[in-house]
Amino acid sequence: MLDQLIVRADFNNGVTLVTTLNITFQVIPESMVGAVAPVAAGLAAFIGYRYYSRKSKR
């Protein structure tokens, strides 16, 4: 995969910088666990927060 990005920066003093970046990379997941783990961790934190939040109100 090859992406060409054009970056333009305007510094509000009359100076504008334009740069082209060529980026090549491929992402190959090692396993499905690597993709699911961050989602599961966030969901577990949310469920734990709700559980302890309700428990402390009693």
C-alpha cells in the first residue's frame, strides 16, 4: 500500500509550507485476539464502573 499525503501548513504570517509525504506500510494482525482485546478491556471497564457505581448508591 502506498499513500501520498500532501501537508500544507499556514503560519498566519505569510509563510505557507507545503510538503509531500510518501508512506508505505502494511498492517498484518497477528491474531484476532489482538483486535478484540482493546474492545473487551473498554467494555469490561464500563461494566465495572456501572456495577460499582450502583453498589455504592445503596
